Amino acid sequence: MTDQPPPIRPVPGQPITADFAFDLQVPQDGRRRLALAWLGLGLFALLASGLFSILLVLSRTPQLQTLFPVADFFRVALVVHVDLSVLVWFLAFGGGLWTLSGTHRYPGMAWLAFALSAAGTLVMCIAPFVQIATPVMANYVPVLDGPVFLAGLVLFGAGITMLCLRSMLAVQPVGRRITGSGALRFGLSAALVANAVAVLAFVWSWLAVPRELDPRIYYELVFWGGGHVLQFAYTLLMLVNWIWLASAVGARLPLSPRVVLMLLVIVLVSVFLTPITYLAYDVTSVEHHNLQTLLMRFGGGLVIPPIALAVVWSLWPIRSLEADKKPLRASLVASLVLFSAGGVIGFLISGSNVRIPAHYHGCIVGVTLAMMGVVYLLLPRFGYATPASKAAAWQPTIYGVGQLMHIVGLVWSGGYGVQRKVAGTDQVLRSTQETLGMGLMGLGGLIAIVGGVMFIVIVLRALRQTRGS
């Protein structure tokens, strides 16, 4: 005899049981308020990044770019836009989910982590207006090389570090019986571990990289290792969101919770292999960079395709949906399309041109769209109005189509050699094809901004109403 619980399996033709419902509930204790605060910080960062993106897109659009002192302005706007729309938005959203999935231990530590992160975000937002600093377009975490912006970045980093520590102390065990909610909690815990390892990688690189290097090289080396590990955290958050949204619209995934958990373990193994890249090679070496890139391809390449295919397969039979489910499905479908497009573009990259930002724009926007869908899902569970309007149903598609046009324009222009991280007079467009490509990029970017503004407006309207009002 054994004390192991019997395996759980879905029964064909029967409703999805609680064990197979990939769902997370919103607790009604202090975690609810803290999770709302983190999500509010993420939405603030998304709104602020959108304001910077308006000027950013205009600065690269033919016939409009001459209106700006482009070169310096473009780079400053790009730095703040990227850090707010990726670093702050993603990690603040993660903070909200880690709060919901954990216990209510150490509330003082939890609120201090939020306060530090919020203060750091605010300082980064105002830094371009209070101090002239050189923009450094480092991968993963671009910076303005001045004390104000760097102070804000350090404050935010300190808050996220405390968030990781507190969340790991308050983690809720998955349990011996693997259920759908347990698998999602494991995915969120894995993302939390990846984020903690990223913090260690940032510190390790900071201690190892000589400060006398040129700022462009220095910041690139400091942020490369931790930035790579952060991609694992973002990927895990996205996969959890995909599975959660699919289940929320009534899709029946052909994967058991145990299989989902095993797939997520593969990503976690890649995270734990990260210290080997630091022990085996010097931080400044090419081998160090290549090994981290290989880990990212291994962790993501083995896990993302099967989960994406399972989600698509489960969505296929669903034809009609209630109004409150349509924004969730639209967000999920748009996320799958954009992330897949970004992945395909990655295979087309050769040289340093705008195909590179097309690749990571697709992937990043794929993550963002999944997060938008989960925000729609969570609003009524927090007690606010359910986004069920036609605008909410169309918003993910508008945002996704705009972003798809944006990256297609970049791929088109990149094929003719248009360089990345330049604008205005530095962005030399020699042919009609280059101009048309960048024009499509600009038009798509403006459409995406409309979709982004729609998201903020829809969420703010929901927050002004209680559920059922």
C-alpha cells in the first residue's frame, strides 16, 4: 500500500473539475490592497511610458522627425519609455501576482518594498526634466547616466529586491496533490526565483565589471547577465497568464496540471544554471554572453511552443462568448500572435539594424497583452466593474494590430539596412522602401498608442465603479 494520492485525470465530456481549473482567487485580507497597489504602480508606469512613446514614435516618423531636437531627445525618451514599459510594468505586475499567490506574512516588509519601488519609479520619470544626463542604450536596462535617474533606478531595484525576499518568505506551498491553481502558483514562484537570481546576477556583474570602462560598455556588461535572467521571469509570468486566460474563457487545455508544472520546471532549471555562466567565464568575455544566450534558447525553446500550441488547440472549439469573456480571449490571441511574430523575426536577424528591436518588441508586447488580459480578469474579482464593452473587446486587437504593423515596418526597413537606436538626421533613409517601412512603423506605433490609451481609459472607468453598478 502507498499513501500517495491517486493521479487526477480529466474525464472526456465532463465539466472541468476544480483540480483542472487553472485559476487563482483574490484573497479578501490585506493581500488584496497590496496587490492593488502593485497593479496600480504598473498601470502608472504603462501610462507614463505611453506619454514618452508618443514623442518617441513621432521622432522616427518621416516628415515629422524634423520637428524635434531628435538625436538626444529620441534617446532620452527611449530610455525612460523602455524602463517604464518593461522593467517597471512587468515587475510591478509580477509583484501583484506574487502578493495574491502568497501568504500575508510580513506586511510591513511588503509595504516598504512597494514604497521603495514607487519612489524609484517616480524619480526615474522626473529625471529627464531636472537633470541633463547622457542616455546610454544598454540592452535590457538602458539608463540616463546621471545621479538623479540612477538614484531612481537603485531605489526601484532595492524595492524589487525586498519584494523578492518577502515573497519568498511568504510563498504558499503547491501541495502534494497538483491542481490547476497549484500549477499556476508554482509558475509564479518560479518567476519569483528567476527574479531573485536576476538581482544576484546584477550585483555580481556590478562587482566584476571595471568602472573605468566607457559608459556604453560598462552598463551593457553590468545589465547583460541579470537582464537575460529577467527574460525567464517575464516568460514564466506570460505562460502563467496564457494558461490562466485560456481557462477563464472556458478552454479545456490538453495538459494536466502535473504536465504544466513539469514544463515550467524546465525554465527553472535554466535559471539555476545561470551561476555557471559566472563561474565558468569572466563577465566581460564573449563566452559568458554566448552561454547565457544558449540558456535562454534552451529554457524558452523547449517550453513555450508546447504550451502555446496547447492553448491554441484549446481555444479552437470556442466560438461564442459572453461579453465579459471577449476581452480576455482577444488579449490572449493577440499575445500569442505578437509573441510568435517576435520569435520568428529573431531568426531573421543579421547585423545591427532595426530587425533587432522588431524582434524584442514582438516578444515584449506579447507579454504585455497577456498581462492586460489578466488585469481585465482581475478587476471584477477586486470588486470593480467588469470590462464588457465593445471597446474592451476591441482594445487588445487594436493594440496588437498597431504593434504588428510597427514591427513589420521595422523588419521591412531592417532588410534595407536601417540602423537601430538612431533617429532624425542620424536615421538616414536612402530609398523609397526604407521610407515606406519606417512610415508603416510610425503609423503602427500611433495605432498601438491608441490601443494603449484605450486600455488605460477602460481600466480607469472600471476602477470608478463597483461591481454591478
